[in-house]
Amino acid sequence: MASLLSCSALRKSLGARTLFDNFSLTLAEGDRTGLIGPNGSGKTTLLEILAGKESPDSGSVAVRKLTRLAYVPQDSLFEPRETVRAVLMAALDGLSREGLPLDDEQKHTSLEVMLSRAGFEEADTPAVALSGGWQKRLAISAALVTAPDVLLLDEPTNHLDLDGILWLERALMQANACLVVTHDRYFLENVATRMAEINRAYPQGAFQVRGNYSEFLERRQEFFEAQSKQQEALAGKVRREVEWLRRGPKARTGKSRSRIDAAGRLIDQLAEATARSVTATAQIDFTSSERKTKRLIGAEGIGKAFGDKRLFQNLNLTLSPGVRVGLVGSNGSGKTTLLKILQGEIEPDEGTIRRAEALRVVHFSQDRTAHFDPETTLRRMLSPAGDSLIYRERSIHVAGWAKKFLFREEQLEMPMSRLSGGEKARVLIARLMLETADVLFLDEPTNDLDIPTLEVLEESLVEFPGALVLVSHDRYLLDRVSTVVIGLDGEGEAGVFADYSQWEAARNGRREANSSSGAKSSPEAKSSDGNPRSVARYALSDPLDRVQRDGETGANQRPSRESATGSKKKLSYLEQREWDSMERQILESEQELARWEREVQQAASDAERLPEAYAKLQHAHTRVEALYARWAELEGKVAG
């Protein structure tokens, strides 16, 4: 297909640091390209160059004649008096300046269609009064309403809730062509037809693959394996040449001089290849108090409402060491409010909260700007009291601490206003790591973080021995980290689910039922055979009967990786990673289930211990069921 937008041999530097060099990219009709790379690698700068808002140091950008571009930056600003309708109308008026005037009827029709598709119910609402997620949706809608030929999006999933992300996925499926900077792995898996990564680990500074994220990961792994073999061969040649040089060859002949020069070039090539192969990642490791108290926080029958809007009611939750709770729901459903109630910032309207004595909590806030003075230097943000700080009873110089989070020493005097969103997030994580915690409360910690940092964060959270409550719209992170998921439906109900996927299936089931019958249903999950499985129904059964019945779980049917013969050819990269860890996850979950079965039996006559033990048993049983269902699904793909 003909190219709509292309760039060739682009180079851009900031001061002495080169962002990218000799970068080339082509967007044709039907291309949905995902662009990834480490924080600070120049992704936003590249989009600004392609959008014509920034100039490269060298290289060229070519746009096909009459091609319309729309660019949505990370942060969209609206005038105080601008309404949703006014923002969309201004975008349509902009077409006139591009020589594509619309009459009033065409504008009205386009505006109404976009309002409906984007889900805006009140078109006269001031844009600045919208939540962050709806402001993001409005900015994207203002780009979409002009029907651009090429859409450039910078971190569009930041602040969007699940419904917003799914809406964006559907919208991009209908787009003519788009280039999207995002680190949402499920989003890339579902949307991208081509992947590109800017990274100094590649000889050309970038790596591009036609396909989605899974295919990109597979091709990248093959590339690095081939590069490693080439590096080993090059290292062998260098060793031989170094031995020859040590024998002291006399440079009396042209042949000897030529070989000495060639040996020098080989050594330089090896040093360059070795430098590229070293990929630094942030060192994230939250400090736990190692507290063994069984109940750190207990919530019984809590509820909260604002005016006539009830967020949730009759919610029970126990946070113990090792429990990792994912909070999910649409924007405005009460996730952040519940987080604040659990940590004691606000009180519930009903129910009680009990916290362990001298409880220590660490809170990662969604509003990061509240923690930063834009003029404060990176040095003072990382170490306010001086040039050294204390981490786990050890003194560390601020330069060494900064290096752990991928900051260079020359950045220490840089004001916070000049850091990228991902760099600011790493600063906040660095500060929180200095605090000892019984419980971590994380509100949207993944916004702006690059994929390598996300993977390190995931590992750190999985290994954290205390309790964790996580609000996130990163579906992969939730599936990877959470041991239980609480879903808020925005209508006052809360359900408990084994994982994110189960909550999503339950939510879709409720919506289908509502659309067909017009009646509201109670929160429920679906079992692997598709039948509704009400969370409330388990609570009505007798605990000891459940223990006896569920104790027959087929442990001998536990999956084995040996049954995945040929799976690499039939599973995506992400699914293969999930499959590889499935046996371990099921074994651990069954052990946890057996532990709580014994606990329930021992607490049968203890009215105080039994409710908590039974709640844990419910969570463990649901988790095992979900894992076996997922195992069956993956095994079906393997079997073809």
C-alpha cells in the first residue's frame, strides 16, 4: 500500500545525549503501529517530529499530499469555559482551515455521532470538570471526529478505565492508520499490526516487526539470540588476535600492519556490541516489615456514598500478609475512595475498619504532581536531607541511589519539571522504597512506566511479603500480581473474584443479561463451563460441608509442562509465559487451599476465627478453580 507518512534517517539529540539516530518508519493505510522503548528514549519527541511540532537534527519527514494528521499528546489542556461540545466543534472547525469545510448539518451530525460513540451523556459539561479518564477520552474523540488519515497517540491509555481502553481498541480497529506510544501489553496484543522499539540495545537503534506484541517478543528474542552468537564468534576472533598481538609481531610488512589495524577494529566492534547487550533496568524492591500479624486490616460491612450516588455497600475484606488485592471498576466507581478508607484517610458511612496496632502503610498516589515541586532538583527529591540516604539500615550516596533507578549523575541537578512522566514515577517509587511497610496501597502505579520497569515492578510486588491493595487498569499487571480481585460495578455493588479475567467475564455476562431483560443482576462470576456462579451462594453454604466437598479437588490432574509439547507454536508469547508458570501457580494455590481447609476445620467451634478463615477458604477455592479453567483453555489451544 502507498505510504501516508514516513520518516527517513531521523536524528535527534538533547544536549549531549542522542535520543535516536538514523531512525526510519513508514505508515501505510491499515497500519496500526505500536511504539515502545525505555523512558527517555525519545518516543514523545519522535511523535512531535512526525506531527510537525518539533524539528529533527537531521533526516526527513514525508507526508502524502492531502493526508490529514491528528496528534493527541500525553497531557491535554482545556480552557476553563470549554464544554465537551465546544471542544469537538473546535476540532471540526479546524477542518475548514485545512480546506475541508463542513456545513452546519454535517458538523452537527458528526458531533452527535461522536458524542454517542464516546459515551458522553452531557455535552454541555465543562471539560475541566471531567475526571482524568474522561478528559483523555475527550481529547481522543476530538482527534477522531475529524476522521484523520493518520492518528498519532502518546500514552492514550493513561487514566482511561477498562471501558475507555476497550472503547479505544474498537475505535483504532476502524482507524485508517495510527502510531501509538503505549506500554499497555494487552492493548498492543489486541490492536497492533506492526511493532517498533527504540532502544540502544539494537545496532541501528531500533527494531521493527510486522505483527502484534507477542510476535514482536518472539522475533526480538530470536534477534538477541542471533546477536549473542555473533558476539561470541566476534569474541573468539578478538581472543585470537590479542594472542597474536601479545607475541609482538613486527610491523615491517604491509600485511602485519594491516592485521594490527584489523585487530583494533575487531576490539572496537566487540566493545560496542558488549555495551549494547547490557540493558539496565530499575532496581525496585519495597521494604517489608516482615510482620506476621494474621489480620493487618479488617473491613466488615463497609459502605460509602456521595450524595445520591452509592459507591459500594456491605463490603467485607481482610488484608493479611501475602494477600494482594486488585481493585477494578470504571472511573468513578469508588476505587480510590475505597483505598483511602482502608488506609484511614476518610471514614466509611457504615461498617467498621479494624487495623493492627502501629500499622505501617506506604501509599503510591495517582496524583503524582502533588508530591513534586517542579523546580526542586532530582538530587533533593531523592535525598532531601543531604547527599546520603538510609536504605535498609545502610547509607547510600544519592548518586548510587539515582543509578538504581536509571538516572545518570549529570541529571541530579535537573529540575523535576524536565523529567518525563516515567522518570517522575521512578522518583516516587524510589522515595517509597525508603519506607518500611506492612501494607502497600498503589493507585495507578503503572502510568508512564516503560515495559522493562513494569516487569521489575511486577516481580517486586509478587515477592512483597506484606499485604497489597492495587488500583490499576493494566490488565496484564492485575492478572500477574493479584491473588484476589474486588470489582466495583459503579452502582453500589462489589463482587469478589479470583482474578481479573473472571471479573471481566462476570461483568460482560451481567451486561448481556441487562441488555436482553432490562433488569439489573447481582454481581456474579462465571465458571469455566459458562454457568453463572454467584459469589453470594458460596457464603450461604455450610463451611464444613464445603471443606468436605472441595477437598476432592483433583490434585492428580495438575497440569504439567510436559503436556505442552509443541505449545510454543500454538500459544502466543504471553500465553507461553503464562503456561510456563501455571504448574507452579496451581501447586501453590492448592497448598493454600488445603491450609485454609484445615484452618476452617480447626475453627469450626470458634465464632471469632471461623468467618475470617472461611473467607480465606473462599478466595483460595475460587483461585484454584480459575487456574484450572485457564489451564484447560490453554491446553485446548495446544491440542489444536
